[in-house]
Amino acid sequence: MNCKVIDGGVTSPKGYKATGGFAGIKSGIKDMSLLVSDTDANAAAAFTTNVVKAASVLRNMEVIAKGGKIRGIAVNSGNANACTGLEGEAANAKMAKTLADKIGVSEDMVLTASTGVIGAVFPIDKVEAGIEKLFPYLGSSREDGHLAAEGIMTTDTYAKEAAVEVQLGGKTVTLGGMAKGSGMICPNMATMLGFVTTDCAISREMLDKALKSTIDSTFNMVSVDGDTSTNDTIVVLANGEAGNPEITAEGPDYEAFREALYFINEKLAKDLVRDGEGATKFIEANVTGVESEEKGKILAKAIIKSNLVKAAMFGCDANWGRVLCAMGYSGADFDPKGVDVSFRSEKGSIELLKMGTPIIFDEDKALEILKERDIIIDVTLHEGSASAKAWGCDLSYEYVKINGEYRS
């Protein structure tokens, strides 16, 4: 990797300010964040493929399609503003205008995002007051970025952030990101909520290309519970403050930038499933020896989405049959007689299936391996040289408890 990992988040790149705090949407918990670029920024974004889309998603899609510059993003947690009709759309527009007025720009230069309960009346009065209250506290420090990452959380147990530096055209370019999500996670073209900032000078077209090319192997390869949200959103802002020669075409600088963006997106995507609601295990499905990457992705995602595989991991049960079963209904065609399956963790590795034939294995050793937090399920098909990975978590009693009591 050509980029350098640093401690930071969305305020790490030059020219960005952020903050997070209390708007009163939730009781006694941070529930609002603001992110502002000092100068006009190019923007690229991706959104949920769920037919039911939140008010923020619908408006953001229109704004991004116009191709204009962006200066700020207002985010609230505790209320998704989804399935709220015309009143919800009007409230979302007010949310954008409130931040735009504070910045002193057109409302088309501001995006919004919401997360929380679906179908509840959107508390626009509290949201507007929250923006007014938090705006004076916008800052560019590490702590300011962390506050913003905390303000977008719902059932998350920790803030999810990442930052890297990369040398482009003789200049140090920085990327920083934050994301939220631990339940209703099975993204299609985006994550629950994710925001990446960069001071890289890059055209809107190349920024969009870089984002789209990294999503399919990062955010689209994770699942907590198989549910695709109504609010899935990821936005990347690039304000050019680093002063590097603008990236307008593919080449070494574009590839280096894309690699840095991939790192940010993969780190945030993995954090989503590490913090899955009630999760006690982080699971990686590593599919190799497959004839195409696309086929590998289908198989890997089927494994980590299987409730029976997830339950087996929770119970530390080396039930490899559930892995093969999930592969079988994935829609990908393969020969079961040519499959190897093994489980591994920091405690070692154990072979369970070789060329479709079960291996008599040491149950005690398997239990020791599966008691670890991070588990890798290795699958080899012996049909090609492509590979793919997907990430998920186990299914615990706590997940049912959290979601059974979500509105209470």
C-alpha cells in the first residue's frame, strides 16, 4: 500500500471543519453532526437501491445529479425521515436550507443525511435549532472530527473513522472518513451512512469513477443482517486544497488516489460488521480458486449472509455443511465435489472438507479456533485463479433483543 495510515477522520484533510452534539432528537445522546468545506468541493455519492428511499436520499440524488459544487453536509440520528410523505420532504429541504444559510451558500450546495426510526414524524424544529446551536462550534481539530463521527451513531457502540496520506504530484494528499451502522446493514451501492473528505484536486468525473470502482469490493461486500436500509448513503468530497495537479484522467496519480480511497472504504466497511448489533464474532469469507471475481463475490456474500452460518459462528460450532449449503443456493454454479472448506483464527486452522469429501477433524481444536473474535472461512473451488472476500458477523441473542426493543 502506497498510502500512510494516520490517526484522524473527516477533519484530517485541509479545509474541512466538523462538529457533533445534542439536538434533542434522542434523550441525552449526541444526535447531530455538521461537516463543512472551507471552499467549493467536487462531490461523488452513491445511495441505497431500496425502492423505498428516505427524503434525504431523494433530494441528495437530485443535487448530485446536477453536478454542482458542495460546501456542507448536515446529518441527524434518531429519526430516518423515511416514509414521511411530503411533510418529510419539506422538512428535509428546511434542514438543508438552514445549514446553507449559516454557510452563506445556495441550498443546492448542501447535502443532508438522516438515520434512525422509519416512519416517525421528523422533528424539524429540533433539527433546525440543532444546526443553529452547533454551527459556531465547527472546527478542524482531530476532536472536532471525532465529535462528528459520534453524532451520526445510532446503535453503534463506537465511532468509525479512518484517515490516510498519499503523495500525489509532489504534494501530500489526505483522505479522511467516518461511517455509522451496526444494524440494517446489507448495502447495495452504499453503506448506512458514510462520509469521506479529501483535499485532493480531482475532477468530479474521476472522483465518481474512483468511488464507484471501490464500493463493490468494500461496502457491498458486508452484511450484518441482510437488510438494505432506506437511507444508505456515502458521499466523497474533494476540495483540492492539497494543491496537487488536478487528476482528470486515469494514470499513476489516479491509481494511487483510488488505492487510498479503497483503504478508507474497506476499513469503514469492516468496522460496520465488527460493530454489528449484538455481534460477538467478525467473520471473513475468503473464496479462492474461482473462475471469476464476480462469481466469488456471490459465493462469499452468500456465506456471510446465511443466518445458519452466523448462528453456528455464535455457538462456536464447526458446522461446515451450512457453508456449503449457503454456496449452493447463492445462484452461482459450481461443482460441490471440487470444494475445500477450512476455518481459521489466531488459534490456528482446521480443514473440514477436501475436494467435496468430509475430513474427520478434532472437535476440541475446532472449538478452540472458533472461540476467537475474528474467524476466517476459507473456501477453495479449484476452477480458476480469481478470488473474493466478504465480511459479516454472527447472529446472537442480543441482536434480537436490540431490534425487538428498537422503538422503545
